Amino acid sequence: MTAITPSDTLNLGQVKELIRSTMGATLADDYVTYSALAAADGSSLVGFTPSATGAATRLLQAKCADQLSALDYGVLNDGTTDNTTSLSAADAAAASLGKVLYLPAGVYLCGPLSISSAWVGEGRDKTIIRRLPTAPTASFLTASSTALSLSHLTIDGNRSTSPNGCHNIFCPSSVNEISLRNIRSCNAKANQGWGTGAYIEGGIESAGSVITDCLFTTNDSDGLSISNIANVTITGSTFSGNLGNGAWLNNYDQTFTQKLLFNRVANNHFTSNSMAGLVLGNFVQNNNFNAPVFDIGNPEANYCTVTGNTSTENGSYGFDLSGWAIAAIGNVSYNNATSSASAAGILFNCTYGLLNNNVVYKNQGGFGIDAGGAQACNIQGNVITWNAGVGLNLEGGPFARVSGNFFYHNSTDSLGEQLSLSRYGAGGYTQGFTTISSGVDVDSNYFLMDGTRIGIYVHDNPDSVSVRNNRFFCGTTSTMPRCIYAIGNSVKISDNAVMDTGFSGLTVGGSGGLEVPDVIQDVYVNSTTPINDLRTSSMLLVGSGVAYCTLTNGGSGYTSQPSVIFSGGGGTGATAASIISASGAVTGIKMISYGTGYTSAPSVSISGGGGAGATATAQWKLGVPEHRSLSLLCLQAETLVRGGAAVVENPALSDINIPANGVVNLIGYFGQWYLKAKNF
């Protein structure tokens, strides 16, 4: 082409050739008018080239069809228009095309809807789906296909202006895949059992459902409720200010077919809910709360993990966990049970479970951790401090191992327990567990003792308990007797240690009494006063009272808690309470007060409660614990009186005269001391 100067006049052909030669483009003879581009089908005249290398050029019309906008179906996001019909049409269109329904920022007012497509908003603070004030009692958004997907939006039940109840989101049992991502579900209205932020009925099978980065808040009932599902992950979400529980994964199915399996609850925050922060399963074996049987034989929750969550300032439990093979690891429970005197930071009624490495701090109510009924569980590495009630409660549960936990300043009672272990468990005295505490190992825990609190309190004669290798930081020797109290005849205490007391030996009283704290087994005395009363701190705590009761017959027909009455024996003040089962039998007796002044075992009568036949015997005083080892070094010549308050039996059947620097090794059998060895 000949060079062109600014003064040249060009025809159309020359212009086309100029564009081709300089820009590599070809200009066709056809042209597009502005009116054609502005027409409804104008996008079919405009091309679109993606920025990615190698991506194919498409028409703008095809690009826009990638995602359906609700606004394309007459939906108005003005917060005043009723969009029930138009939103339903938009959802149906998206479902028929297999597309996502996009909802731009705004407020969408509508009544109850069935959802069959995936909904995506611009963000939960921007796209708001609000329930009509006149909407009838019904679920607000109901999943109508086998999958539900909602993301980046708010579902507002509008409880302040609507008189009728609703669940904000409802997934019937036909839904087996759920995806809730970055949604807020709030203000669900309670009326006739409604009011949940999201109610997932579930059908067991789930193709890896996910609830993540969500906020369930200010609903009249639970934030989230799931009754029957497997393989769901709930993570990174907040459950706050709900008038029920934060999240409730549970059911009361009396056919025992509904289950919660292989579910994961991780890195969530449960706060300021009126009831519990998180509920997983329950401890009522028959699922009948009118006549409950407390046990874990029919677990609703199985093989689930609860990890890395925080639960704070809830009215009831921070974490309420029951089931088989539950692992609760690395959670924080702070200032829960704000309106329930019997609740705890963590309730752990599990079998074959782990309760490890949790922080349980400043919870109100009865317990820091309530592991009553926990069976064959490992409770390890938890930090349990400054709780208003008992630090860790173990009752009615066999084969638990409690190790490596740290206890400090639990219970406001003057003799409050850091760790309490009882033979019997009950949901209140009238609802006894079906199991007892046996085979429990309390091993290698740390107790920072202060005030008049008790470290470990074993009571009501549990079976085959081991208390060993624990460490107590006492500060003063006066605290040592309260490190361990063991009221029973099969508690083996060994290899525990008292730290930082400046311990300088035991003192024999003027009347010959020598109190040996249960926590220690190697002691020395520097006295010549004959020892005629060699007893442990636990034996002295019971004194001449009733140590425990042994149930010999449970009877039948009891509909309420019968009275336990002690009579005879020459003393006063012993009191106890009975525990009954749902079947109407007495299952146990818990001592309340040991009493004083008894010279023999009083008789026990069980009366009232509508039944008959229950009988029990009283254990007068507490004998030397079975297998209790004691090594006694005498710096001066000393006499150990054989026939003292606690008999010291030996082959010579006489008093034991111990020379200066002599050592005797004693062991407990049949409620008395026996000489095992001596070095002289």
C-alpha cells in the first residue's frame, strides 16, 4: 500500500486495508448500530475473550448465561416487595438448567419457599432473605431435592414482627448432601415447637456434608439441630445468643434407628446461648425422659470428634457429650452453667472415649467436668481450674483412666473436691445409673492445693480403685491430710508425692495418736511417746461414724426416693440418701454425713417411696485400706502398740518395740495393720 499522508482522502477500502496492515484485524462491510446493541438480544452481537491464555472466545450472551440472577425473574431486592412467587420461579429455572441462583446484594422479602437449586449471595452482610411478617407457621426455606447448598447470605426469620413459628432452614430426611457456607441464620420464631436456625432431619447417609464459616444467632430455639446424619463437618462457625442450645446433635428416637455417625465438630465458637453450647447425643438409654434409664447402651452419637472449639457463657453445659467412641480434644470451656446449678463446663457421659487436653476454666454450676457414667474412657491432660463446683466428677462409671490433668482452686465449698470419685451415679438421687465405679485409675495428676479444699475424694466404697503417682503442691504441712481422702475398702494408694511443704516428719500426739496422711507412705517420727492410735487421715475423717453403706437387696416398686434411717449403735448424726432406678429398685446409698459417737454399726432401714424389700448394712468406722503400705522410721526408740485404735498385728502378737533409727514396714489387710518387715 502507498504511504498515506495526513492530507490524503481515503475511501472505505483503503481504511479497511490500513486497519488490516497495521492492526492485523479485518473490518467487514457489515456494521452494528447502537440500537441493535441495546436490544434484548444485543449480547449475542458482542464477543468476549477471557484473559487466560488459550481460553476460547465466546459471545457475551454465553458468558452471562453461566450464572442465573434472581433479578432476571422479576425478583426485587428492595426489602418491601413480596418475592415469594418470583423467587420460586427463579429457583425452579436454575434447578432445571443445573445452574446456581445468584442473589445480588439487597433484602429479599418472601414467604415459605421450597429450594431445589444452589443459592449464592454477595455476602451474609449484603444479601438478606427475610421472612414475610404474615408468613404462616411453616419452615421458611425447605430443601426439596436431595441436596441443599446456601452460601454468602443471611436467612432472617423476622421473629420481631411475625407471630407464627418457623425453622429458618429445614432439610427433610430425603436430603443427603448439605452445604452451608458463610451464611447467617437468625431470628427464627418459636411457636409450637418451631424456632430453630437450621433443622436437619437427616437420613443417616451424607455425601460429606459441610457447615462452615456460618453464624447461627438470636433464634428462639436451637441455632442448629441435627437428628440423624453421618459424615457431616461443622467447622469455623459461631453459635450465639440462641434461646435454646447453640448446636444440638441428638434425637429422642425410641425405635433406636436414628444415629449420628462419623461427624466432626471443629474450631467453632458457642457463646451466650440460653441452654448448652453444644449437645452431642444423650445419656438416656431408652430415650424416654418420663421414665429414664441412665446408661449409654443405646448411643445416639458414635465415632465423632469435637476438637478445637470454644464454649463460653452458656446457660447450661458448655459441651454436653454422650456416646460411644467420642473424642473431645483441645477445646476451651469458660464461664458456662451461668443459669444451672447442676450443669458443668463439660459433661462427658461416654464409652470408649477420649477427653484430652481441654481447658476448663471458671465455669459455674456443679462441676468443671462431669464425667459421671463415663465408661472405659481416657481423661487426660486437661487443665481444670477456678470452677465453682467440683473440678472433675467421676461416678457410676467403670474402667476410666484419669491421668496428667492439672487441678487448682475448684469449688467454693470449704472442703470442696478437686476430683470426686463415687461408687454410685445418678441424674439426681431418684434416677440411678445402671453401672458403678470400678477399675478406675487416677494416675499422675497435678494438684495445686489451696485453702481447705480436698485434692482427691474417693467415697461410698467404689471397687478396685488405684490412686498413684499423683503430685500435690501443698505449701504447708497442714494441707497434707486433705490431699487424698479414700473412703472405701478397695482403694489402693501408692507412690504419690507431696511437694514444697518443708515436711519435717509427723508428730505423735500427747495421747499417742499418729495421723498419717493418705497421700504419703514413707514417714518418720521423732518421739518416744508410745503410738497407740495409728490411723490415716481418711480413717480419722470418718472417726466413729458410718463410712458407707452396702446394699444387700434393691427391693422393688419404688416410685420415689425412699428414706434411709440409721438407728442404734450408740451414736448420732449419720445421714444418707438412696438412689433408685427407672425400674423401681434401690440401686445405691450415698452418705451425706458420717455422724459421730457410734460404738457399733447401726442398723439401716429403707422406708417410704412406695416400694418394699430394699435392705442395706452400715460400715462402722473405716478400717485400714487393703494393701495400704506404710514405712515408719523412728529417730528415737518407739513403741507401736498392738491393740490400739487400729490394730498392728505381728507374729509375736505383742507390741512392737522399735529401736532408735529402726524402720518397720506395715501393710493393710482385713481392716488392720500387719507387720511386713523391719530392719532390726
